[in-house]
Amino acid sequence: MKLVKLSLLALLSPALSHAASSAALKDFLLVTTDQKESTTNSADLKAVSATSLFDPYYQPNVLLRLIDPGYGSLPNFTLTGGQLQTLNPLPHGGDYVLYNSTTVAEGKELQFFAEVEPRGNLDLDQGYLLSVDGDSEGWTLCPGSLSARVVAWKGTAEGCKKTYLQAVQKAPY
Ligand SMILES: *[C@@H]1O[C@H](CO)[C@@H](O)[C@H](O)[C@H]1NC(C)=O
Ligand SMILES: *[C@@H]1O[C@H](CO)[C@@H](O)[C@H](O)[C@H]1NC(C)=O
């Protein structure tokens, strides 16, 4: 999948990105990292990891998990109406459709469904930091099925670890 540039304006200018946050922010990748500050090169982010969509056993709710180097492609996202959207195939080799994230809730994974969702509570703080109701502190990486590490909001299960989610234009690896 071709990677498309995230608006440079949104990345570089907090003032402008605030104005832009009501509109759709288009075509970025999501990475997890231990640091809150952005970098020009996502490979320089502390403990950075690329993310990929994850639907173990064809479950209808698609999750976000960490993915190591060697992947084929990474999902790109748009943020609109407080929700993330991304193209993903329906289970069992179906067509690609626009998956929409659900309202993020405490202790739950970040989830996407192939259905219309009500307005969400996500935003990109300063144009790059994924936030829930304005708060970017609370993302966690938690143990999921098949040994995956999955993104959750304020996960409390054993082994959950604090992280930040950043929107970047280029994959870290
Ligand atoms: C992601 O990238 C593809 C290919 O460039 C594009 O068709 C699609 O609209 C982009 N956005 C989303 C939300 O997938
Ligand atoms: C996801 O939401 C968009 C905007 O509301 C909608 O057009 C699209 O059909 C939804 N996706 C699915 C698979 O229903």
C-alpha cells in the first residue's frame, strides 16, 4: 500500500493543526512510542513500533497491534468526526471497506467495525498525538490473543504497559 504524506502543516504548527482538527486529517500511520514529543523521522522515536490491524479468528471487531519489521504493508488512517477510519478487507477474503473506530472506553481495546459509528472521542493533539477526550496519556499496550501486543485505552490487565500513539507520515522501519 502506498504511503501518503500527512499534512506537514498539521505536523509543524500546533496553532494551525488546532484549526485543522475539526476537519479530516488524512492518510497517516499510527506508531506507538515511549515519547510524547514528535520527531522529523519516526525511526528516532523512543521504543517505536509500527502498528497493524488485527482480527484474530475473524472476529468482527478489528484491533490495533504492534508489528515487527518484515510486514507487507501498514494500514493508513484518516481522522474524521472523532473517529479513525481505515480500509480493511471483510473477514474471509472479502472486499476492502472503510472500518470505523468506536467510541474509546476505559479498559477497552481501540476497536474498528465495518459499520457506521456515532461521533467518536478521538483527536490528534497538536496534529500528531492521538488523544481520547483531549487526553493523550492513557494508551496502553496489552497482551492479546496469539501473543500479540494490542493497543487499549487505560488497560489494567497484567502486563499492560503505558505508551503514546503518534500519527506519522513514514514508517519507522
Ligand atoms: C489509504 O491509502 C490508500 C492507498 O493510497 C487510499 O486509497 C486510501 O483512501 C487511504 N486512506 C484510508 C483511510 O485508508
Ligand atoms: C464508516 O463510516 C463512514 C462515515 O460514516 C461510512 O460512510 C461508511 O460506510 C462506514 N463503513 C461501513 C463499512 O459501514
